[in-house]
Amino acid sequence: MQSTTEHFHRRKGALFAQSYACSQLAEDFGTPLFVYSRESLESSWQQFADALEGHEHLICYAVKANSNLAVLDVLARLGSGFDIVSGGELKRVLAAGGDPDKIVFSGVGKTRQELTEALEVGIRCFNVESEPELDRLAEIASALNVVAPVSLRINPDVDAQTHPYISTGLKENKFGVNMSDAVDIYKRAAQMPSLNVQGMDCHIGSQLTSIEPYKDALARLMSLIDQLDAEGIKLTHIDVGGGQGICYEDEQPLDIKQWAVCVIDAVGDRKLEILVEPGRFIAGPAGILLTRVEYIKQNEDKHFAIVDAAMNDLIRPALYSAWQAIEAVELTDTPAKEYDVVGPVCESADFLGKNRVLAIEQGDLLAVMSAGAYGFVMSSNYNTRGRAAEVMVSGDDAYVVREREEVESLFAGESLLP
Ligand code: LLP
């Protein structure tokens, strides 16, 4: 089971975020509270940098996984690029000091405004997902008198062997263009003067713990790249997407060295820069969610730990039946029992974990582990609950990187009828 890591570890039974006792963080900043470790973010990012060293590459952190400005700032300082999927994410990256020339823009539904803004800023590449998008981009670029750098997202039709909601590389998914249409679309794109065809990309799914799907997808993409080459269309980069899996329960995290060898081997002696868009692998293990037990309740044979975090704070268990480790922040002699750890939201899907053996009492603190990716970013205000605060621990310091939302702010933009 994924419990403690180098960055979230135990000292004499107490959970620490680097040099901070989690109980102190909860005391100082309240709960529910997302706690991030800067050093964890850095060391995961560095794994990609080390594994791809010696081959021209760009790591484009997938902003959607955790878009807090401080997280982006930490990665921008390492020289990271960014994979964005909206105009909102573009603004965040720029606000955090990200380099526009290292931004790739993915997503199936880019609006005119989003394309225009990204062209004005001068991003590194548009990962185009359909022919109509290609036409729209060409038209806007031409009107702005600029040339848009383009990559086509290919749907290689491979099974990523992951949860259906986070599998994206099958024919039935909405993402990318089909292998069989790709050459024709590339040919059209190559003839549009306001487009500069640079690359090919794919993203086959998320939380992949096996190299095989990457191998399959890359083999297909490389044969397509060779076909294009024979047609005189020379690409300069291959973007392999993200998806590298982490350990939530008993999964073996993807070995980034092995993954890099697989990509570099597939590229062979083709002159292609390697782009990669990891989100979860960098942000996931770098965060935990602290929550306090409000009540212990027993119905028939079932024990419930009713905590102050809910599905609005962490929706992964409700949405994907995702399993995340839940631990008592302080280990005590309280007799352990099996609990469903549930929130206060009025939905039966409002649980963080079921059948968890925990030694806890009312008032105790729990930590949901590996909550740094797709945690806060997917949170909502359901039940008029302000979103949690976020804190980043860096060296011996802890910084509030997002204030807890005040309830009044949640309806500040609403009005009564005249
Ligand atoms: N690139 C593209 C085009 C993507 O769509 C995604 C994720 C990534 C990169 C980053 O994938 P990662 O390295 O994080 O696996 N909310 C779900 C995950 C959705 C992922 C969507 N796309 C979850 O909580 O598991």
C-alpha cells in the first residue's frame, strides 16, 4: 500500500510533511487542507530530465493535474515546459513565469478566443485534434499574420489497460484523429501557408503502470512518421503524452528510466525531439489531503468516520471508484476498527474510502495520500462548501499557496431579483 514516502514520512508515529508535523499544519491552517511538497515535485520532474538526458527533449508538465501557481512556479524554475488544455491554464502558466515557447496546447474543443490568445503569446505548439480545428487555427493564424506551429494528435487505437474514464487512445474515444486519416490531414496541413507542421502527438490514457501500451502506440506512430517522411513531410518532434502511473494501493509505479529507454529506442535514429506531458507522476505523490474526524458513527455493523473533507474536495473515489490510502496522522493505541471514511455531503457517493482499518477517535486527523494530482483541481463548491486551503512545504518553510475559500465569496457574483 502506498503510505509514506521520502517526503511524507513518519517520526515516532507522527506523519510529517518534510520537516513539518502534519498535526501542526492542520492546527495552523485548518482542515480540509492540501499539503504539497516542493522537493517531491522537483524530484519526480527530475526523474524525467535524468532519463531523457542526452536526447533532445522537453518535459511539458500537464497543468490540469495540479494548476496551483506555486506548483507551476516550482516547475518553471526547473525549466519545465507545460501542456495546457484551456485559455485559463495558459494564463496560469504565464502568471507563474512559464516560458510561452515551452507550452503545448492540447484539447478537443479549443475556442477561437483560446487559439487567438495562444497565437498572440507565441506558444511552442498546438496539438490539433481534428480537421475542423486545423482549419480554424489556419484561418486565425492567417488573419493575425503569423504561422501556427502544429502537431496532430493521433489516436493509435491501443488499449491502455486503465479505467475506461481515463483511457483515451481507443477508436471510440473523442480524442485525436484516426491513423487511417492522418496522412491526408498532414498533407492538407502542409499546404496551408499559415501552418508549420512540426510534430505528432498522442496520449493514450492515464495511470498506466505498464510500458506495453506505450510501445504499441509508439510503433504505430513511428510507421506513420516514416510514411510522412516518404511523402516529403519531415516532422521534428514526437510528443508521447503523459499517463505515467503512480502507486495508490499496490501498483508498481511506471519505471521512468525504462519508459525513456522504450521511447528513445522507438525513435531510433530519426531526428525527433521527444516531448512528454506527465501530470500525475509529478503532482500525485507530492500532495496529501488532511482531514479531521468530525464524528464516529455506528449503524448496525458498519462504522463510519465522518470527516470534514468530502467528494467536493476529492472526487476521485466517487467518480472512478479510485482507491487512495487513508492513514491516521498520529498512530495511537486506540483499538482499530473498519470504517467507511465519508464526508458531510448529501450523496451516498460521498466517500473517501471504504472498509479502511483505522485506529481513530473523534477529533483525530486523517491523511489521504497521493492526493496532489486531480485533487484540488477537480474540487467544487457543491453543498456551498468553500474549497480547501493549499499549503506548500519547501525546505523548512510552509507557505499558504491558496487561501481557504470564504463562504461569502461563493455567492458574491449572484444577485437577488429586483
Ligand atoms: N496529456 C494529455 C493530452 C492529457 O489528456 C492528460 C490527462 C495528460 C497529458 C496527463 O496525464 P497524466 O500524466 O496525469 O496521467 N482525472 C483523472 C485523470 C484524467 C487525465 C486526463 N488527461 C484522474 O483523477 O485519475
